[in-house]
Amino acid sequence: MRIPFSRLKNAAIEGADGFVGSVKDVLFDSQEWGVRYLVVDTGKWLPGRQVLLPPAVLEHTDWRSGTAKVSLTRSQVKASPDVSVHQPISRQKEAELMSHYAVPFYWGPAGATLAGGGPPTFPLETALSVQADSHATEIGDPHLRSASEVQGYDIRATDEAIGHVEDFVLDDDGWIVRYLVVDTRNWLPGRKVLVAIHWIEAISWGEASVTVGLTSDRIKQSPEFDPSEWIDREYEERLHHHYGRSGYWMM
């Protein structure tokens, strides 16, 4: 299901023995665009705490009603490694999280990431050793980004600025970021459009800007995105046909 981050935000997470918390953010891998963690605020039952939950722990989701279920107990969540979501997260901490929740590491022994956290599972020592040369065990992984952080980034077409990142569209089948939602209010007032992740040509994290390989004229004529509507395959096909691009479902 393709779901805007803005609709995922504040979704209630129910555990095996009660309310666990609500989604406040997601952390994604800026190289593979895989959603690696949900940032969950535990609310009143565990005040002042935010925990990271890998998508693999989700057992049932109903994003239309704003709810999701996990098999975890409150005790398991409370005992999870304490990680500051406002600081870069070390690979050591990530490995501890994955081990605590008994889910597969998303990076493999050859250094390749596994989108969606798919199998196989690697021993903790192996998962860490493959990252030793990048020092990711000691310093934060520079490829993990917060969706909230990137909201507001400027977006440029090949010929001019077209707006800013207002939202993301996530695909919970594999947990991948599929699109950026572009607010064109300063260029085309009141209009929002989608730009597929694989149409991005460059990102400057320092300058908070994204460049896409599309002309502003083509973007202006693209199918409009209505945030109040759920995204279906028919809309995606129209969008990709407009740009003469193959859909990700065909790759």
C-alpha cells in the first residue's frame, strides 16, 4: 500500500498487552530509500521516551484507520536499547536493536543493504565486521535520514526551482520510499505533484536541496496529486506514462 508519511504519522501502535505509542517519524536509508525504523513516542505509559521499531515487527496494519499492531509486549519495548533519535545512530546500536527484536539485519556480509529487512539473518559479529572500514560501528550511519528533517528541502527541476518537499509516499510492501510530494505553492499555487525517487539526480544534504531530472514544463503538466485520495496503480500508471518512464513494478 502506498501511504503518505503525513497519514502514517500519529498512527497508534498496539502491542500484545496494550498501547505502545504513536508514530512520530521514520528513518530511511538515503542510499537505498528503504524505511529502516519507525520513531515511536511511548506517551504517558513511558514518559519522555521515543523508541525505534523496525518495520519487520509490524504484524497487522490498517493505515486507513491509523492503527498498527505488533506482537511485542510493553516490557520488550521498555527494555529496548536506548537510542537518541536526534543523533546519528551507530551501527553497533542498530545491531543491538535488531538483535533485541529478533529481526534480520538489513545489511549483508558483502556490505549490500537488504531493502525491507529481508533474510538472511547474520550473526551480530558478522553484521558489525562488514562495516568496520567505514567506522559505522563507532560513528553514526550518515545514510540514515529523518523524514521530518527532509520535509522543506528545496526541489529544482533541470531548468528552475519548482517548490519544496512537503511529504513522502511510502510503500509498506517492502517498506520503500516511492515518491516525494512536491508543494509548488511559490510556482503553481495550490498544486501538489509526485516525483518518483528514481527520477532524482542529486541531493545536497548540506544545502537542503533536491534536483530531479525533469523539466519544469513537464512537471507543470503532470497529473495532480490529491493528498486526500489514496494512491492506486491507475494513478501511478498515468504518472509514469506522462513522463515516459517505466514503473517500479515493471523493473
